[in-house]
Amino acid sequence: MINVLPTGQIEFRFFRRNVSDVCIVGGFNGWRVGASPLVDEGDGWWRTVLNVPDGVHQFRYVADGQWFTDFAAHGVEHSKWGLNSLLIVGPVAIAA
């Protein structure tokens, strides 16, 4: 799940029990696995807070090498690798 904090930063929260490593990958970090790790908060919850530029971004979570879509995000979009979550930050221009 995602939350836009009052600071404008984005909070990413992910639930998965019995995993040892979780990160978030997306267009905002070059889809680099491990570039944006989440911190284990206990009881299966993982969390991180990132500065993400304005725009529409695709992302997914990676937990112990397995990719997950966040269906509680701002939407989902098909890609050739599966369903990506959508994150909308700031004002977004809509094409006429």
C-alpha cells in the first residue's frame, strides 16, 4: 500500500510473512532490485519512505526474489512482464 505523507514523500508498506528481504522497484529507481530496500517492522510488515518526482510511475515489490503487484496503489497497468502498480505523484497533465 502507498501513502502520500504531508512532507510530499511516499510511504510504501508491504505485508509478507516469512521473507528476509523486500525492496521496491520501479521507473523512479531504474527498476534496480535492491536500490530501495524496505525495513522489516515486524509481524510481516515492511516499510520505506522515498522521495519520488511528480508524474505517473509504475512499480512493484520484490520479496526474496519474487515480484508482487500492489493492488492497493493508484491503479495497475499491464506490461509484458505482468501487472505493474501505478503511483501518481503531484499534478499530472492529461492529454486532450
